[in-house]
Amino acid sequence: MKEQPFFTLLFDSYFIALGVLLGGALIGGIGAFLTGKPLMTEIFRISSSIRIWAIVAAIGGTFDAFYSFERGLFDGDTKDLFKTFLHILSALGGAQTGALVITWLTGEHVSQ
């Protein structure tokens, strides 16, 4: 299998994390609606609880990213360390963007 170019990998990670968070929260909201729970509150709660899983899905769900991070840290391969850091940061950004969109849509952050 051919390795992806680095910038393509960053965009993929961002949008995979964004899609997992938005899709998971919105589809989970359908389940909440069908069971009679408050829709917007459940969508917000689900988005908060699946944020870490969106990041894990975006970085591949394996230990390859952590192995690259370890190799960069202990073997002095700073190029791999920097690339892995940006890969994880891109996934974090996608998950944070998804959480922000869900917060805007649900209005759960508004206090009375």
C-alpha cells in the first residue's frame, strides 16, 4: 500500500474527526428522539462523550502514531515526531470544530 502525502493525511485526519463527531452525535440524536429523550440535550451529551473516539478514528485507531512519536522522541528522529504531532493536532482540530458546531446547533452552552 502506498503511503499518503503528508498534507493529504492532515486534511483527511481533520475531516474524519469532524465527520465522526458530527455524524455520531446526529445519528445518536435520532436514537434519543425515538426513545423520548430531549433531542438537543442528548446530541450535545453524545458529542461530548465521543470526542476522543473521533480523534482515535482519525489517527487510524492503531498504535502507529504513538510508535512514530516514540521513535521520534527516543531515537532522535525529530521529523517523525513533528509529523506525528501535527497529525494528532489536526485530528484534535477536527473534533473541536465538530463539537463547536454541535454546541452552536443545540444552544446547550447558553445559560439562563
